[in-house]
Amino acid sequence: MVVLKYEKKSEQGFLLLESLVTLGMIASISLLIYPMIARWMLIRKEAKDEIELNRIFYEASMEWNTTQSLDENYKGYVIQSNKNKLSIKKENQKVEVYLYDYEFEE
């Protein structure tokens, strides 16, 4: 009877190769995902700033008194209003509304 037996000499080279392949895969996945996550964070921040600007604009428009001029700072936002214009500005973002004519019904 013949018994075939496989004898392992050394697994050191195989383990090193496996570790290098795994490290390469992890590094390549990280390099592909990191810019995408950074872009998502930037888009999130821009959307958050835009929503905050619109919220402040909405609140200011509800309290807008067209008979008085206003120049006010609120949390870094510059709110300006006069008889026919309401403007909210922060850094490079700006929202403005001009009223050319209005009429009240009784």
C-alpha cells in the first residue's frame, strides 16, 4: 500500500504574499473611498449653509416692516431691509427679494 503525504516545507512566503495583497486591497479601497467621502462632506456643509440662509430669510421676511430700514447682524448673517428690498448675506451667499408693487385687499 502506498500512502501519499504532502509535507509543508514553509508557509512564510505565502503569508507574506497574502499580507501584501490584503494591504494593497485595503489601501486601494481607502484611496478610492476617501475623496468620495470628502466630497459628500463638502456637499453636506454647503446644503446645511443654504438651508440656514433660507431659514433666516424666512424668519426675517415674516418680521419685515416695510416702513423701516434695517441693517442687522445675526449669527454672521447680514440682514438689510428697506421699503422695497430684503437682503440676507453671508460670505459669498446672498438672497434678495425686491418688491416692485404690492396691493392689500380688505
